[in-house]
Amino acid sequence: MAYGDKDNGTLFLQEIPSNLKNIFENEEEIINDFWAREVKKCLFVIEQREQKKEEYSLNKAEDEKRKALLEAAKEISDEVHQ
């Protein structure tokens, strides 16, 4: 196999091993299955990240509500004790 560098015109020659020149039985199907699994994994990770992000936002909002309620209760308690 030969390929060149566009910038300075260097030509590279590379010998391809014989086992890479010929397609083996079911090789294309195996590779397609591999990529399908990889895409499925990536989509799963994206989905998990979205779910975790949503859970984090909900937990953060609940924590803020809880803190606000505690602060309000403390202010009411301080007013009652004065």
C-alpha cells in the first residue's frame, strides 16, 4: 500500500500482511456486530449520564427547599423567643 503526504510530497510505502488482505468468513458481520455493540454501549452511557444529571438536579432542588424551610423555621423560632 502506498500513500502520500500532501504538504511536502513524501510517499510512504507500507506492506500489508497477507492475513489482512483477504476477508475471512463472516468477518464483515462480526465487525458490524462489534460496532453495533459499541454504539449501544455509548447510547447507554449517554442515557445514564442524562438520568444522573436529572437526579442530581432534583436532589439539589430538594436540598435547597429543605435548607430554606430550616432557615424559615429558625427565623420563626428566633422571633418567638424574643
